[in-house]
Amino acid sequence: MRAALVSILWCAAIAACGDDGGNKAKPDAATPTIDAATPVIDAAVDLTHQSIELAGGANGLYWDDAAHTLYLTDENANTLLTYTDAAGIATVTALPVEASGSNPGGITRLASGTLLTPNFAMGTSAGNTLFTVDPAAKTSTALTGLDGSHHRIGIGVTSTGAIYDTYFAGMGAGNQTGSVATIVVGADGSATETDLTFAVAPGFKKLVGMIVTDDAVFVTDQTQLKVFKIALADNTVTTVGAVTSADLMTLLPGGDLITGGTGGVRRLTQAGVETTLFTGETFDDVHGNAYDPTGKRLFFINHSSTAGTKDRLEVRPLAN
């Protein structure tokens, strides 16, 4: 590992592209170090339990297990980043500049290798769109043609390439109306968004997180503090269970769901049983999360609620 990533208990990094100081985790005298004289991580360093200070505000995470690479966003520097155990944090590319602000949400990857991330505009509705990123070419574009009043955060894709997103319209508690839609991206850089048709109105509010499988979509509702399941065969909606807090989501190999939110990491079985993970530690607001099934570790962002305190990328062992 490069010398810029020194002496620490490494956490899987969604870091920002700022200076080297933002890309270093703080050293712990009780933990093994990374040998600055060699380009590899000391074998004694536990990569399953790390805490890395980030230079910018982080949100979405996506783990590419085949490439053993974590993708993450930096909303301060408006960039897409990668983390690998061998090379640490690197900038992939800048994201498109939106006058209404940059707040990239979840991340998904298409079969072509293209990444998609929604931009949640904080100002006018003009910036509520989707960004595409070609990691190989290191380019990004903002898709055109999408409804700017839709605040998108969650996104996912099936194995056959069908893209789904979550969004809500309206701002302020009690004023949001959420929906789940399909996305079709055109060759000309445009996109169309089509709401799913439900036999019974599901009453979604502030939809945030999303997991997409080949037969179902799972979404978190941050207003109702519930996780819902939508069967793709007929768009039937059922409630998986209530959660203490809700944010972006990931799916464990055994079928349990991970989400975050205020105060911690929540695990929800598909029978609706919630537990809080890593209860001996204190977290402010957990945003994006991703699971490494090979290394059996969970990556998640601890978003700081304290002015002057930076976000951290946390890595913790999780057998499943």
C-alpha cells in the first residue's frame, strides 16, 4: 500500500479526493502499522476492522467483488472515488457540476461497467437527475429528460439490466410522496422514468434506500421507519418490518438487510426482526453501506453531525 496511507487500522474507504491528510486514518499505537518502505499492506494489519477519516462528505457505496474494489462518492469535492486494499483511495473522475448542488446518492453498476448514481439537488429542482460514470474512460455525464421534482437517492439493477430507482416529491415532514420507478437510459444521454403501477396505493413517503434483486425490490421509508418489499411479478407491496432508523441499504448473502440512519447500523431479517450491530461503538448518522462477501466485512459511512469533525469510512467484520 502506498506510503500516503500510514499506520492504522484500515477501514474500507469512501473518502474524498482532498489532500493526503484527508486520506489517512489516524494511527492507533496499539495496532500494527503499514510499512512505508513497501507497496503492500503489512500482513498483520486487520483490514476487516478499520476507521478512516475522510476529506469530504460521503454518501453512497458500491462493492465490486470481482474487482475487489469499493466505489464511493465525495459530495464535497463532487467526485467518484475508489478504495482498494492495495492502493487505498483514488479519484475516478469529477461528477457533472449542477447549479443546484451536488449530493450523489446510492451507486449501482451496469453489466457494461458503467456506474449510475442519483444526484439529490438541495436547491432548485433542475439538478435532480442521474449521473453516469465510465470508470475506464474516467468520464461522467448527467442524463437529460428526467423530472426535476423527483428527489432520487436509491438505485439498483437486476441481472438482466432492468434499472430501478426510488424517489420522493415534496420537501418537509408530512409533505413527501414516494414512488418506485424503472429507468431506461437512451443512447443519446437521455433517460425516461416510469412509475410502477400498484393495485393498491402503497402510501410511500420519504423513500431513501433500495435493494434490487431479480424478483423483488426492497425500499426504506425514512419517514415511516419501515422497510417494504415489492414483488416484481405483480408489484404487490408487503411490509418487511419496522426499523429504528433508515437510510441506504445493502443485502447480505443470507438475505438479511442492512440499513443505517441516526445512531447506528441496523440489521433486519426478512421475517421483520431488527437488531443493532456494533453496539459497543458510537456512530452519528450511518449513510451508505456495502458488503464484501469474500472478505466478510461490512463497509459503511459514519456521517458526522459535529461541525469540524469529518466523516469516516468504517469497516467491520461481519460473517453474515
